[in-house]
Amino acid sequence: MLTRKRQLAAKIEAVEGTAETLAAADAKILVYNPKVNFDIAMFERNPARPSFSNIAKIPGKRPAGLSFRLELRGSGVAATVPEWGKLLQSCGFGVNALKSMDIGAITGGPFQHGEIITGGTSAATGRVVVNTADGAAAIMFVSISGTFQSGETITGGTSTATATTSSVPATIGNEFKLISENIPSLTQGSYEDGVRKLLKGCRGKVKFGFKSGEPVFMDFEFQGVEAGVTDTAFLSNVTYETTKPPAFLSALFSVDAYSAKIGEMDIDVGNTLAVRDDVNDARGILSFAITGREVTGSFNPEIVSCSTHDFHSKWFSGAEMVVDFIVGSVAGNKFRFYIPKAQYTKVEDEDRDGLQLAKSAFSLNGSVTPGDDEFCILAL
């Protein structure tokens, strides 16, 4: 059996902890280095007797882990969610249609990321995506209710900013946004050159890795329940997405409106995974649940003068900053990462070939209300 000949299939479960039947339509994900780890509890039995010999252990609960990485690349159509969308969903992301409409001058702005806008004529409502200041030709949002009209005044519920629309809304892509409830579980199958290892009740964590000139990678670590190891052939007639991943270049990278020169970066969605014990299940576990998260990041920009970007003052004062950048340039294969409240937690001196760097760690904070807004990914 060859380690390179592997295939991954994943499907959102209709009933949490109940394994789904996997088919070719669930296996359109091209992954790197998939690996399954079983961690079966083996109960030691050492009753008193006139011998040192071990006696048979009792297999107990059957948790399992699955790790792999994959490229950040689009479906080829902006409005179509990429195949890896279901993986992010089970790591605590919601997926929403992203809309845009043209607007005129903004009064009292900017419109704030996450606030609710209301149409003065239609009474439609939407949630603003990305801070939108005067001079912007359009505003992006996720629809909540109704349909906005061209020529009406929209008002921000938090900022009280106003603007007049000059078009009807159009869907321009999808928003991946963190959520804290109704996170779906997955059934996943690792097909390994004739053997299938099946996991159910899976949820996980994900880390995004950015390196100049290379594709962006997502590293996933799932926890689930062992649901069978069987001789099973590869799923046939799988149609993979054909888009090529964009390189991390021409990113328009900015932190607090400063165009920082970085070579690499990471964002780690540090979910807390908790086992849901269930003695009614033959494996002793129903599923794994996400019970909390801490989203962190790091990057290595070149150090600059304090007047240009004062790393230490911002760190010492606890300032929160907008981090904004783009990966890719072609519709259907373009991504915008937006972090509204990045806060430095460590800034260290580092050298790279004689260049002084500010090796920086930061937390991705959310708002007190409504929360779940540490960062978003816009697939455009």
C-alpha cells in the first residue's frame, strides 16, 4: 500500500454522531498528508494473584483524530462555496451569501463592521461587512431581512451613518464568519489505498499559514469517533475543483492603515474541543464539541520608525487595530481577510539576513456585543 494514494471524503451529519454514507460527491477535496490517529482507551486489569503475568485489557472509548492540510483556493465561481467550506463549518464558521450595493456619499460615517443597517423605504436590514468610509463606491453586507431598494437611505444602527443607495443588491461571493452555536459535525473517511478509516461526530480546529510567494495553506486537526476500519476501494468518478491556488503576493497588506512589509504570517483558530461521553454509543462517545476558542496570530514585519508605525506604543497601550489584506485577484479565486480588532501581545527583536524585524504576536479580539467577529474571510 502506498502512502501517496489516499483520498478524503467528508459530509455534514444530519444527526450529530450518526455516520453518513459517503459518496464521490463528498470527496472533491485535495488534501496533503492526511493522517488518522486512534487513541483507544485500554483498561488495565491487575487483580491480585500468585503471578506477575498481565491479563487481557479491556478496550473502552474510541476517540480518533484526523489531520491534514489543504490549499486556499476558490471554486472558480464567486457565489459557489468551495468544497472546503464544510470543513470550516465544522471548525466553527458560518457561511453567508455576501452582497454589495452601490452608495453615494456617507454622512456621519464610517459604517462599522458588524453593525446593522436599515433601509428607510424598504425596512430591509443587513449586517455590514468591513468598515465603510465616505468615498467608498459600494457597501458590503449580509442580508438579514427584506430587500434593499435603489434610491433609499440606509442608516447604521451603531454609527448612525447614512447613505443613499444607487443600485439593488447583488451577490458577490460568500462570507466565512465565526459562530458559537449550531456548529455542524462531520463524518469523514480516509481512504488509504484499499482501506477506509471512518470517523463520525467530528469537529476541529484550523490554522491559516501565509508565506510570501506561496499558496496559503489551511492546517486542520479534527477529533471524532472511530466508526470502522474496513477494506474499501477508492470512491470513483470524483470531480475535483480545477482552480489553482493564488500565491500570497500583491496582497495590499495593511495593519492600522500602515502597509507593513511581511514575509510570513499565521492565524490560529484555537478551538477548545471537548468529548461528549455517551454510554449508549458502542464507542462510548457521541461526538466532539467546540466549547470555546482563542484566536491568535503572528507576523514578522520589518521594523520602522515610531512615527510610521509604533509597534511598542501600540502594544503597551493595548491598542486595537484593523488588519486587512487580499489573496488572489481573479473572481471565484480571490479572498479578503479582515481583522477588525488585532491587539499586539508580544513584540520581539528578530534578525533576517541583517534586516531588523518586529516579530509580533497578536490576539484577534471580538466585540462585546454581538461577538463572533474576531475575523472574517470573504470569498470573492
